[in-house]
Amino acid sequence: MEEDPIQPESPPTALDIVRTRSLASLVSQELEAMILSGALPAGERLNEQQLALRLGVSRGPVREAVRGLERSGLVVSVRNQGSYVRSVSATEALEIYDLRAALTGLACARLAGTATPAQLAELGALVQRMEAAWAADAATEYYAANLDFHAALLQGGGPRGQRLYEDLGNELHLFRRRALVEPQNMRESNAEHAAILAAIAAGDALAARAAGEAHIAGGKRRFQSTDASRPAALAQNAASPRRRTRRSA
Amino acid sequence: MEEDPIQPESPPTALDIVRTRSLASLVSQELEAMILSGALPAGERLNEQQLALRLGVSRGPVREAVRGLERSGLVVSVRNQGSYVRSVSATEALEIYDLRAALTGLACARLAGTATPAQLAELGALVQRMEAAWAADAATEYYAANLDFHAALLQGGGPRGQRLYEDLGNELHLFRRRALVEPQNMRESNAEHAAILAAIAAGDALAARAAGEAHIAGGKRRFQSTDASRPAALAQNAASPRRRTRRSA
DNA sequence: CTGCGGCAAACTGTTGACAGCCTGCACTTG
DNA sequence: CAAGTGCAGGCTGTCAACAGTTTGCCGCAG
């Protein structure tokens, strides 16, 4: 045996990753990270052989990955013309907020009936972490804790809804790299978090749902007031897949 | 020229489809139809070269299509082992019902504020069509009209939510080919349709939302009472991707 | 100077082929 | 007779190459 099957290796950091994940899935993961990090901005053309060369693989896996990303809404493709990082319009962004509100409300309502003490403690710790981040004016820390909080919320709602929520969040990232978290917004947002947690802890499904929806609606409002209504951002982000532009090598 | 570009051919039934759609997208469409029609039942293994041979294409487009279907939740893949039509468990099916309820409620609420007379007329016509189908005991006719009704509902909610709803509906089809529409259920279901329409026509967003959610919840209840709670169906549909089974050609 | 037509480069779409892995059967051995 | 082992077959994962199309540029005519 080349590997001892008895002792469990907790860190999957080995080349047995290669044994379980296909190249296409790894490329997909990498491309998704590139898109969400902004390395591949919205509207950017995806050159297959260039990506293949850069990632050290053939064009086959790249094409498969792109096809998957197309289905998940991060990429749009036109035959014989190429694939482009999807541009999300302002109206689409607003709709996505509504969808996320509905999903969050559902998850909160369910969580109000099924939450374990451990889950409540976890949510409470995250709220405190965000409170501390606000006090320290640590935007990135707040951002991370906020992501965790929402993930924990959705985790209680069900696996399918969780994946849906993540996908929608990714699409939103295409419009604006990161939601602007101003100090005032942080405070307001975290107050809503606390309200959600309180309703869940009280076991009040209706109130939890309303609080969850109100929180996302608040995020939508904050988003609108800072960015979306500006025509500049609108015009910039509503750009359709433009004509191919020859790259100078 | 082999084709006159002046006169607009309303039916796109030509081989210029080949000029706009890639083989991979056509294969994806075909596979999706096969899965939803039951020609490829849940748990079925997808043999790439067999599918390629059957569809008259190479394995490349088939692989790309399968990758897309994997992202949309219809297929699961295991490296070096193959792809399988996804099996949806009973609990997942119930969660999907909840998600669809939230989406439908959202669409109804928005529609209550934005519905045009034409949209209202269309919805009313569909309700009448279903009423007639119920009177004639025409299950398939009712089924089709029901699909149209919900599509029209979601269309008013936004394009993104519509696609989401369709995807979730497809996943539900994986659990049970078609929701059993018994005469009693048809009557009950269509009464809920009428309630939705009334709330939308009245412009009452809250009532419309509640009616929309109640309708899907009713469908979930009807689904549970007829099928899901039966342990047989549960065991059959919860099957995981099983070991490869050699096919006798 | 402007509009048009042809040409060449690049890129996508598709195919066929090769290597590695898993599976299942048959044989051997205790 | 049961359990383990070697072997052949099939299938997936990946790659390299070919054909078709689109695109951008250059030259030419008006």
C-alpha cells in the first residue's frame, strides 16, 4: 500500500486531492475565486487557451469549468465569440436582494423552531464579534463575521437554501465587489442581527422571519443609498458582453 | 446565400439553430429533457460514450453538458466513476417546497403592485382553463395550465426568481415524476389559484404573498399526504449513487 | 478623406486518441 | 468451500490537433 488507510489524515493537504477532485472542478473553483476577487472583472472576456496556459492545463477542463459557471450565473457565453464574466444590472441586483430576503426570512423562521443552544451561542458570539469589530472600526473583520453569521443562519434553514443563498451572494459580488460597510451601516446592520437572534431565541417564527427579511431589506436600502442609484455605476455595470477586443499578447 | 436574411422566419426550425447554439447546449437541453421525462430515472448512471453515440456527437460536448447539469443540481459526479442522475430525498423535496413557497410569495407580492390588465386577464384565463380541465377530469390539461399559471406568476416577479423557480421545480421532478393531481386536489388547488389572483387584482401585496405561500404549502401538504410519507417511496428515492453496474450492452 | 472589400490571424467548437483508474470475473490457495 | 489475488475489459480524465468562424487590419476605389 502506498498509503496507510488506518490513521485518519485530518488535513487533506496531499496529492490525494488529485485523486478525488477532477481538474475541471479545480479550475472551476479557481475561476470562481478569480471572478469574485475581482481579478476577472465583470464584462471581462475569458480566453480559453490563455486561461489553460495560465493554469497549466488543457482547454478541455477549462471549457467544462466555464460551462458550469455559466449555469451558476457567473458567466455568459456566445457561440463562436467567447465567454464573458456576467455583468449584473442594477435592477437585477435589486431583485437578488429581494430573493435573498425571502430566503433569509425562511431560514430564520425555521431556525426559530429548531435552533439548538449551541447554534444560539454561535450566533450570539458572532453578533458580539461584529460589535467588537464595529467598536474597533475593523471593516474587514466585520465583513467576515457578517458572512459567517448569515451562513450560520442559512445553515439552519436547509442545505439547498444555503447553496441558493451563496450563489445569489456571488452574483451580487459581480455588481459591486464588496458592500460598502460604513461605520453607521455596521451599527445599524448589527442591531438588526441582534433582533434576528432575539426572535429566534424566543422561538417566535413569525418575528424571526420578519426580522430576517427586514435585515436584508435594510441592506438593500443601504446599498441603494450608497451606490446603485448613481447612474455612473449603473451604466458601467449594465454593460453587455462587448465585442471582442484583440489583446496585444 | 443559402438563406434569405430579409424575411423573418418565425419558426426557428432550421439548421441555423446550429449556427447560434453550440452542440453542448443542445446536448444539455436534450439530457435535461431525458431526465425530466423519466427516460433517465433518478440514480441512473450516465455513460458518456454511450450518450455521445446515441446523440451523434463526440464526448466533449456531452461532458460539458453534464458539467452544466451538475451545477444546476440535476446530476452528481464522482471522479473516475461517472455521473448519476441526482436522487432527491424526501427531506430535500420538502425543503424545495418551502423555497418555492417563499419565491412564489415574493413574486405574488410584487405582482400585486405591478400587474397590468393584460397580465390579470392572462391569469384569469388560465384559472378558467384549469376549472374547465377539472370539470372534464383532464389531468394532463390541468397540469399544463397549472405550469403556465405558475410561470406567469413568477414572470411578474423577475427573471432571476423565475429561473430559480424552474430549477427547483426540475429538482422536484426528480423525486416524483409528476405531482399526482387527483380531482379533489385539482379543485382545492385551483381555488387557491383564484385566491391568489383576487389578491393580486385587488393590489393587496400582503394578501397576495400570503395566498401564494399558502398555495405552495397546500401543494406540499397534498404531496405529503399522497406520497412522501410512504417509507417505500422514501427508501427508493433516497438511494445514493450506487456502485457501477456493468451493463450488458 | 471616407467607405468598402479582401486577407490573415486568432480563437472557439469539435473530434479522435492515449493514459490511468475502477470494476468484475476467474483462478488459485488455505 | 471460502477468501484472497491477478487479469482483462470498459470507462473516465486529459490532451493535442483540425476545421470553421469571427475579427481586426490593410489596401483600394470613389
